Amino acid sequence: MDLQMKKLKQSSNKNNQDIAEEMKNISSLINQDKFQKALERIESFETQNPNNKTLQFNKLGFLVDIGFGLNDQKIVKQGLDIGEQNLKNQQDTKYKANIHYNLANGYLSLYGLAERKTGIETISQSDNLQKAKSHFREALKLCDEFNFDFKKQVFVNYGNCLDTLGRGVEAINVYDNAIKIDKNFSMAIGNKAKALRFFADISGQYRGAIYLEAYQAIKSIIDNQDLIAIGGLGAKTSFEN
């Protein structure tokens, strides 16, 4: 390799490392609930790096999380528009699974922002929840069999979707699928505990025992580092409540 080619390769590697580091920085801001700062950072990066493919791939997930954090449906919808377009143009199975997953999260977030307060009778009719369910299922179909970290997170969020739809038994089974992959996965343990509350209220003499099991499960994960690393401060606050 001649000197010029070596310099070009080194420059390219350095640039790729810088881009990856910036994606981590944006993700870190989101996990700290610094949503406005994360949005500003995205806009600044995009100004300096127009049409950057790495940002375009990550932007769907970023905007969904930021929009939900800022209670801004427009930002979530902007992310969904990007995701639906990317899905049409993507052929790689791995990337399609990721897009389906983030689209599912987006529609689930949009339900939370736009519809959650409208009443239980509208839940099964929610187009956003049905789209979320469909995209989670597609993500699971396309999951690499050995991509355990991704798969366990898809299971947890799919379980959240089912639980919201009132399908608690199925949700608990899905959370258990995540726990089979990682018995210490805080998000799965915590969300399963929350789902158990429904059964506690209809379990008669077993109510206290189920509530105790749920309480102990949440208490066991409330200070785990992976809880914030994956779910952000919002997840910790939700379980504390």
C-alpha cells in the first residue's frame, strides 16, 4: 500500500470513529433525559455532515426517544416518516430488523402521547398499537438467532405492547423469553413485575403473595446499571413509582 492510500485509509478510519463516538454521545444524552440537548446535537451534526448514512440509520430511534421524552408527537412522527422510508429502501435483513423494532417503538410511543388517556375501550381499536405489534413481530422474525442483546430488548418492548393491549398473559410469557436469554435483564424483570399487578388484583387470596413477588422483583433491579443504560432515567423513575 503506497503512502497516499495509507493516509486516506487512516483518515477514513478516524472519521468513522468520530461518527461512532458522536452517535454514542447523542444516545448518552437521551439516556440522561437531556432530550433537547440531544436534539440540538443531532441538528448540529447533520449541518456539518449532510446526508450522513450513519445518522440517517440512527435518527429514527433517536427522534422516537426524544419526541416521547419531550412529549412532542411531531418529533416522533418525523422519526416514523424516516423509518418507513428507510424500510422501503433497505434489503439487509439485520438492518430491516432494527428498523422494524424502532418503528414499533415509535408507534407505541405515539399511542402513549396521543391516545393513552382516551379510555380502555379504545385500546384494541388503536391503529398505533396494532402497527407497533406488527412491527415488533417482524423484528423478531428477522432477528439474528444469535443476536441475543437485540432480541431480548425486542421481547421486552413487544411484551410492553401486549400488556398495553390488555394481553397480560402473553406479555408475561414474552418477558420470560427475554429472561431466558438473560436471567439478570433488569428491563424484563421489572416489566414482568408490573404486568403481574393485574393478576394480583384478581387473584383473591393470592393477591398479597403476587404483590410481594412483584415488589421484590422491582426492588432487586432498581439500582442496576443496565436499567438506566437501556431504559434511561425514565425507566428507573417508572419502576420507582
